[in-house]
Amino acid sequence: IQEDVEYFKIVKKSEKIPYTAAVAFYPGCTISPPPINPTIPTQIHLAGDDTLAFIGFCSPLNDPLYDVHKYLGATHAFDVSIPSSVSLNFLHRYDPSVTKESQEKTRKFLDKLLR
């Protein structure tokens, strides 16, 4: 996170990042892997059958500041209902139960850190 906010010139290297927590759904770890030592609590939701943001590139996430949830059988954008007429370059299945579970976990994570 610190590297991202510095890269996008949100803060200078010497400044503290202006975030208390972060949440990532099916992040693009092939492009930018998560930091080995995160600077803020970060919750990550990974789809086990993601053919766009491959789950293997997001591991290991062993730091205690990471709260990682893996949803076996879920695909990329599992929480988005995309019409079947839309052509995609990745496997997609909307999963209402995984959507509900991930939203509940996100709400609980943010409530704990932001209240």
C-alpha cells in the first residue's frame, strides 16, 4: 500500500499513508503482488477458480496484518452479475452465497477497524 500511494503521488515517502485499512477483491497480483510487510491491516478476497487474477500469485500472505479469505470454486468478479450476452476474456459465475459471505466479512473487518 505504501508503495502504491507513493507511486501515484498521493503521499511523499516521508509522510504517513492516509489510510486505516484496505480491502481487495480478487486483486491483480500478477501485475503487482501484495507487499511482504504491509503497513496497514488489509483484507483480501481471493477466488479459487479465478482465470484472470490467479490466486497463486497472491501467496504467501503470512503477515498478521493480512486477513485473507479464499473462496474455492468462485470465479473472478464473483460478486458482479454480468449479463450472459457480454463477452468476457475470463471465466465468470456470479455467486450470491460467496458475495454475501465476502460482504459480511468486509463489513465486520471495517467495523472493527474504523469504529
